[in-house]
Amino acid sequence: MSTDESRTVGLVADPGIAAAMAGRVAGALEARLSEAVGGRWRAEVDERRLPLDPSGDVPFFSSARRIREETGWDWVVYVTELPRFLEDGPMLAEADGEECAGMLSLPAFGAVGVRRRLLRAAVHMIRETEGGDGSSPPGLWSGRPGARLRRRVDSGERTVEYLHRAGPLRLLPAVLGTIRTNRPLDLVAALSNSLALAAATGAFGIFYGSIWTMSDALSPARLTVISAAVVVLLVVWLIVRNGLWDSPRGLAGRREAWMSNAATLLTLAIGVLVMHLALLLVMVALGGTVIEPGYLESQLGHPVGPGDYAQLAWLSASLGTLAGALGSNFNSEEAVREATYSRRVYERRRLAREMEEDADGE
């Protein structure tokens, strides 16, 4: 290929984390492609939401040629927040050399080193089609040798190459990557009703004398058990109340349902734990401001220090979180689901639920 010839690769990305990641790799991708393939390359990022089909998947390869014709790109790579599966494990990448198109599933790349792995995958797909020998170069994927495999699958009209994770821990990076795209911290805002009720109940504990003596009698170990119990209770209630648990019938299979449920559970646990810790800090500030040390000493019958205020705030925050579990019943189910999943996964689950409801209706 002439070094004067300019080629363009388009990175189509789901809005949100996927688009941000595509923007981060675009500049490096130009340089890496020029080095690996030859010629001059430009990378363009197009943030757009590709429609899902009735099964909740993205029919990307059937529309890849149209996208390239509309944009004038030589290659198009779709970076999606959707987790994708084969029977052997989570798919990292799919490539159709005839269509000059590839798809990268962001969750499967894990939670750390994502930019580096995403860049290597995109370079490898294009290099292989533009004159490579079809073999994975050493160092393409970091980690233990043999942890990732490639295979070709004839899909009828075209042959698509799938790169998927293998090995006994193949689901772990996908779970962590899904948690990252799920934005667990957004759950705190979605649970505003629960947080308000939790704060009000916790403040009541700060002003209630019997809570003072109770917190003074509890050990840190017992307070830890209480905190863990109320966090678990709120997580379980959110799953049950908002229908966040998936069954294999509605998705691609048992492994995908397991991964999805594990990611949902950990996403909720992170969000609820952050809410609980934020409430604890509020209770510490409120207790230190409202309760005069001499008066607290007279009620407890011994000298008090920061540890006594911390235990009071700890118990009050746990009581508040328990009340928040009850208050979560008044939150919008859609708001909780959108905060728990990335938008693309949320749409996929909604379509899956609708398909199940239609099947049950028939």
C-alpha cells in the first residue's frame, strides 16, 4: 500500500462510556494502524445509538456497508456497551473482513487496562484484513497464554471471526466490565426517595436518647453486622421490587444470565454501600453539631470521645438505611433500572421482558 494513500476508520460508539473510550483510543489508533498496516490513517468517532432488533441484539454487520457508504469510511468499528456471548464465553470482538467491519464489546474487556486492549483489538482486526496472515501476534492480549482464543464461524451469508475469552475465570473480567458500564454511583440519585427517608430516620436517631445508650452498648463488630444486614436487605429488596433478576429463558443462556445477575448484584451493592457511607458521614456531622459532649456524658455515664460519636452515627445510619429499604418501594422502577444498567443493556432487557410477556400472553 502506498504511504501517500489515506484511509479512514470510523468508530461508532454507544453514547456514554463507550463513546468516551472511543474518543480516547482514536488518536493512538491512527498511529498504530499507520505502523501496522501502512499508509496514512484517520480515525473518526461517531456517537450514535444503533437500534436493537426484537431479540435485544444489534444487527450491526447487516448495516455496516450502509454506514460505510454514508460516511465514506474504509473501515467501521462499533464499540458497544452490550455484553455478548458465545457458548464458550464472553465475546471480546467480532470481525467481518468482507464488510470491513468489526464490533468490540466493552464489558468483556474488563475494568482496568480497557483502552490498551481495545486499541490492540481494533488494530488486529484491521491489520488482519488489510494484509495480515490471520495469526494473533504475540502480546495482542495481556494475561496468561491461552486465556483468549479465536475461531471462525460461518453465519451463512458471511464468515465472522469471533474473539472470546476462555479459561476458568473467563466470566470475571466481563462481570467487572459490566459493573463499570452500569454506573453504580448513579443509583444513589435514582434512590432519592429512599435517601431522604433514610436521612430523616437517621436524624431521629441522633435526637433520641435511647439510641445513644444502645449505640454505646454495641461493639464495632456488632455494628458492622448490622450495617451489612441492612445493606443486603436493601439490595435484595431493590432486586425483587424492580424485577432486576434475569432467568436464562430471557437471555442468551445460563452463563450470560449468571454474569448478568452477578453484575447486577455487585452494582447494587456498590451503590447502596456508597449511600450508606454518605449517610454515615452526614450523621457524624449532625451528631457532632447537635449533641453537646457534656450532655452526652451525663446520659451515658462516662467520658465521651470521637469514638462514641462515631458509634452513635453508625447506628443511626444503619437505622436510616433500613428505613430507606422500605422507602425504595416509592421510587420509579424505570429510574432504578436505568441507573443500574447502561442504557444499551437496559433497552435489551426491556425488549427481553416484552418478548417474555408476549410469549406468556400467547
